[in-house]
Amino acid sequence: MRVGFAGLGRMGQHMARNLVRAGFDVTLWNRSAAKAQALADETGCAVAATPAGLMAASDVVVTMLADDAASQKVHLGPDGLFAGKGARAILEMGTMSPDHIGMLRQESPEAVTIIDAPVSGATQAAQDAALMIMVGCSQTDAAPIAPVLAAMGREVIYLDQPGAGAVMKLAVNSLIHGINQTLAEAMTLAQAAGVAPARAFDVIEASAACAPMLKYRRPLYLDEAGNDVTFTVALARKDMEVTAALARHYGTAMPQGEATLQKLCDAEAAGYGARDMAAMLDFMKKEKP
């Protein structure tokens, strides 16, 4: 099967490598062409000059894009995916709003199926092909592209209806960002009382409150500056803005989510936007009641 991959950021480059390792004929496209060429030189992949060219070179295209605005340009631009002919399915694996997924389904060429299939897991999970994938269609409908999903994830959950993957991705990320904020507050309290950060984290990690993300993100929480950025404060803020808007659309209360969003906005305004979301610990140390 020929697989096109658009969006070679922190997650996408690992996912594309795993598709190559699984034996797929992979063609790459990225907004910055040099990044696509570097990965092509490493893996032996082809590179498409435009998203339309990527469609022509593929049976299925995977996108791993940052947000709705980036996705709109890649799909609907003059040389965008929808201007090309070839691929019969596009897997939308970035974090997008359900409304955006609905728009893509309406605007896509008749022969092209849009499937929302966002992922949960950090860069290490992407590297290890251990992502959890939330798919907005039935297992039967996804059968033709199931091998593509299996090459990138350890678990695939089929949610039976279009847009459900996008909704669950936002729901999961709202939990993740809430845990991140609460951890920052708990660690700040412990350190203010004189407990060493590593010992405080030992206790949290051994407690009933420990989520898996706290274990694999421990190095970042204890030494943010000494580790690579995996997920920025700005992206977390974007996630929570989209999630809060979705909650308002459905008329559901999300007070904790709104509080998390406000702190992310405050941190971004204070210059933390490009830092890893673990920087919320540093931000909270400087906050005054």
C-alpha cells in the first residue's frame, strides 16, 4: 500500500518512520521541505512537492497537523490535498475540532473518505509505535486502512461515528492538561513546605493519584530545561480553547477545564508558550494567591 504522510513535527516524523519500517511505500510532504527531505534521505522515502502531489502518489494519506488552521491550508489550498487525485482515504491524526472534521467531510472530493483518527501518547509512544488511536468510524469501515493504524499504535479504539475520535481526543487532552496543572500546584505546595522535588515526586508517583503520563514525563517535571520539548504550553492552550468551545456548544459545564485554560493563557502571556507544558511548575512557583 502507498501511504502519504503530511506533517513531520515531533510526533509525525516518528509515525512516518514506523510506516516505513512496516513495509509501506511512503511519500512525505511537510510545510518546510527541508525536514521532509532530511527524513527521506534517512529512510529512502519519496518526497512530494505539494499536498496535491502527495495525494497523487498515495492510496491513503495520513495527516499529523497542529490545528484547524494548518489543516485547512493543507487540504483546501490551491495545491492542497483536495486538489489532488489518487488517494481514496485521508486519516486526520492531529488534534482537530469536530466542526473542522465535519467541514473536511463536506468539502472532500466524492471519492475520498475522511476519517478522524487522533492519537494519545507522547513522542516516545510515537517512536515506539505505541500510540492509542481513537477512530471516528466502525472497525468494518476502517478495515482497508487497519494495517496503517496498526503500524503506528498499540491500541486502536473504533468509535463508530464520524467526529467521535476528535471529541474523545479533546476529552482525553482536557484530563491530561488538568492533571498537569494540578501536579504543578501539588509540587509547588510540597516545595514551599521544604520537601525536595525528587522526593515529592516519588510520593506522587507511588500514590493512587499517579497517571501514566506522570511516570514517563518525570524527567521533564524535575528538569524541564535539561530535556527536549514534547508538548508546548501554546499547544495545550489551543487544546483547551477548542475543548471549552465544544463544551459550550453542547451546553455542558466544564469549570475545571476553564480554570486550566485560564492558567495556560496566563502562562503563555508570560512568555511560556514555546516551553514544554511541564513549565507550568515553574510558572506556578511564581504565582501569588
